[in-house]
Amino acid sequence: MYMMKSIGVNKKKVVVFFLVAWFVVLVIGGVVYYISSMKRSKFSYVQKKSDTSANVIEEKKIVFPEYVNKKYGYATKYPNDWHVVADDAESDLVAPDAESGIEYPLGGQVFWSNYANIDDYGPEDKPDDFRLLGLVVYQGGDEIGDDFAKKIGVFENSTKVDFKTEKSLVGSQFISVGLTENDLKITVIFKKDKLFYVFTTAFINGDEKAASIMENIIKSFMF
């Protein structure tokens, strides 16, 4: 009888011991899991934070200065490794030479180029990688884009397509062969009131990267 009680008591002690031990294991395991989870979470957060910072740093490398022309009421953006030449950008519109065959007053010339000193080069002595985009403002009347394009000599033998800017301004794009087969001449015309804003590319020479840069400059055009 005593043995039975003793065995019963021992069994109870063993059960209690195992229960306590199991509880301790669960608690310790839970603590360890919690600590490791916190470490993982902290690492993930730091990693995400670092990734975000890296992205911000990367984005800061790409800078697009804005050129604003107050006289003619427009703005454009261009990559920081290109140059804007705006010495005559706010000049008055004047009648062209009669020899030109153009009847519209024009002026306000602006140029964008991968070279800063564009006046040092001409078609015959320019570097092979010389690229140029120009903008001229014309004073017209009630003409539509096609009629105007014909009168300034860019419509004949050109392919016409619509051109839309980032701000949803719609212009007309005319594409024709330039000095060489690879050197396409691209003219994009926008109109506001009685002013025509005419972009013209030069010396692309099959350079797709430069063509894309010029296109993006024109796409950034806004009134």
C-alpha cells in the first residue's frame, strides 16, 4: 500500500516535472523566437531603409535643369550633361530676309547641345558626336500647323505625325531625310495664340541616344 502511494506520488512528481520542463522549454523557445524575429525585422527594416536611401541617391544623380523663357511664356527641361545656349532666347521677333522666302517674323532662338561652345562648329568642321536641337519662335496668324509648315519649308516630302508632350500639349511632327540618309531632319511645331514654336533637330546621324534626349526635351515643353 505504501509502495503504491509512493509510486503514485513519484508518478505525480514526474508528470509535474515534465510539465514544468515543457513549460520552461516553451517559454525559452518563445523568447528566443521573439528575439530572433526582432533581429530579422530590424535587419529587414535597415535593409529596406538602405535600399530606399540608395534609390534616392541614385535618383539624385539624374538632374534635369529647367529652362524658363518669360518673354515667350514656355519652359523645358534637359539633362544636366547637355547645355542650353540662350543668348538670343528673349530677342524680339523680326522680319526675315526676303531671300529666305519666309514671311513670318521670327526670333527667340534657343539651342540645346551636348557641346557648350556651339558657335565654334559648322556643318563641315563639327565633331562626329556633335548633336544639336534648336527652337525658333514665329509670329503667324490664324494658320493651322500644316499651312504654316508649308510656308517655312518643312512640309514638303515630310511624313507628318502627331506629337504629344508630358503636359498633353499636342503638336505636329514632320520627319524627312537630312544631309545623309541616317541624319533625319525632325521638326516639331506647337502653336499658342498667334505664335508658333518650332523645334528642329540637327546632326543626329543615327544616334538613338541623342535622338531620345532631344525627344524628351521637346516632350518637356510646356506653356
